[in-house]
Amino acid sequence: MRTVPASRYVDADFLALEQRRIFERSWLMVGRAAELKGPGDYLALKIGDVPVMVLRDQNGTLRAFRNHCRHRGTQLLDEGRGNVKAIRCPYHDWKYALDGRLRHVPGEELFEPLDKASLGLHPLRALEAIGLIWVNASPQGPDLWATSGAIFEEVAPYQLEEMTPVHEHWSTVPCNWKAVLDNATESYHLTRVHGMTVDKHVTTRPEFRTYGDHYRLTLPIADYPWRTWFDAATGRGGPYTPKQMAELHKYVLFPNFLMNVLPYHLTIFQVWPDGPDRCRFFYGFYERKGARGLEWLRVRATWLASRYILREDLAILLRFQDGVRAGRADHHRFHEDERALAHFHDALARWTDAEHE
Ligand code: FES
Ligand SMILES: [Fe+2]
């Protein structure tokens, strides 16, 4: 698709369609496996309209359930992260084990006979891969490896599960969720928005490849003196090929996850819609566990630079959204350097057009 209707960035009905047909049916990255370490550690969030909980049960197995009570539907766990020994409903105190089984019903004898075995929490699909947790709010559709396995295999040499946070941050950005991803995957804006920063270091067009709805942009990192020596001093965890040391891979796992993969650091974006012209944005920057000396310094220098660049991006996104609101009847057309956006919007149209609900 070389053009898209501007209304896709401002229309509440279109967002409702995206939530129902894309978010409620896709494999979504919701956090790092290291955040849910032991039994009872949980993460609760809304996927579209579906309240979801992901947790480790008593055996350390990762599980996901719909986050609502089988008595009369009350939301069980507060959104966010925490630890529980069991899941207790705040309304009439039904109690569920960490594996979802209904364990206790106060005053059970005053119900008509209850088949407790069939009143466990509704299970959802959840899996760990590359150190991250992936959840699907729909029981239907392809499994995670069918959609993303090729990418997981490709990044396996980078051992992303060893990465540890330098900085993690949630913020609210006043623009449509798609605009953040669009902006992060096109190089057409570099000269004007990042004239003093990235533009100087990007000399060639990124290579583009697709994996179904997902895609990758590969950017060569411009050469400089001492490069080989510097790379060798800061690239633990390999061995990495010179090619791996000299390339940044930017993966977008449709719909809302992006990662920049390099041997010595990792960047993660999650973008969640919060109204048609607002989104919740997670930015995480990671280094390999145990970074010291030059590697430590290199990671921090890169992190500071990327924060600065991100600020340039967020400023322009705000102006983008303000303008689009005024020109909602227009169509946007994509440049060759915005070809990843064309691919993304094709996938988006396929999902939102799909009839089967
Ligand atoms: S709604 Fe949960 S116990 Fe009544
Ligand atoms: Fe940018």
C-alpha cells in the first residue's frame, strides 16, 4: 500500500477495529522473562478489551489467564506487576490456585452444586522466547513459532536473554500508536529531524526484509578509525562475525513491538494504543550482563545518544499528530525510504479487513 487514509491515525472507530481484530488476536510482547522470576510473580494488563494476567505458577511454569472471576466476572488482579500466593477475588472471595484451578468458594453449600473443576480461570497462550514473554489473548490462530520463529532463530547468537536493563521507561506520547513505529522504521526524516545526529552516521539505505507481517531493517554502522580494536574490546558473548559487529538489525514484530539488536546492546519499544491520538510507550535499553570498562562506557554513550535522538523524534510526532487531526480527510503517500511503512500498513489492512471475528 503506497498511500493510507489519514483517518487511520485519528479515528476512534478504526482504533476499536484495531483493538478487536489485531491486538486481541496477536502474539504480543508484554515483558521480560526476568521480571517474572518466582512462583506468584505476575503481570496484569489489558489487551484491547481483554483483562489478562501472566504469572509463574508454583512450579515456575509461565501461565496466562483472563483476569476475571468465574463467579460474576470481577477483575481479579490490579493492572501492573506484583506477587501473590493465590488469586483471590476482591468481591466474594473466590480463591484460585496459581495454575488457575478454583480452590475455594465461601459458602459453597448454598450454591446449587458447583462443578469446581470446570470453573478455573480461562487459560490463554503465553510463551517465553529470546528472554521475553509473549501472550495471545485469543485461543485461535497460529502459534508463536509459526509467526516469529525465523526471527528468534536469527537473533539466537546475540543471546538476548542475557541482557540486563540500563534504563527502562514508560511514558504517554500524544500521538497514534502507529506513528511511533512508523517513525522508528523510516529513514526519510533523518536529514531534517536528525540533521545533527544520526544523519551523519547513516550513509547507505537500510536493507529491508520481511517475515510475514514482521520485518527487519538492517543498517550498516559507519566505519571509523580503531573500529576493529574497539569492537573486539566491547563485544563479549560472541564470537561475532565482523558483519554482526558492523550491523544494527531493527526488527518489528507486528503489531507493536520493535527491537534494535547489536552484539553489545539491545533496545526495545512496546507501543500500546490509549485512545486514537495517544499511546503508552515503553522504551528499554539493555546491556550484556557484567559489562565493564570500555564496554560499559560504550553502552552508556550509545544510550545517551539514543535518548537525545528519541527526544527529537517525540517532538516531531507531536506536531505530526496535531497536523493530522486537522487534515484527517487526506491520504498519506510513502516514499521509497518509507517502504517499511507500506509493508506495515498492508499487514494492518489485512488484519482489520478480516471478516472472521
Ligand atoms: S465476582 Fe468474584 S467472587 Fe464474586
Ligand atoms: Fe528518528
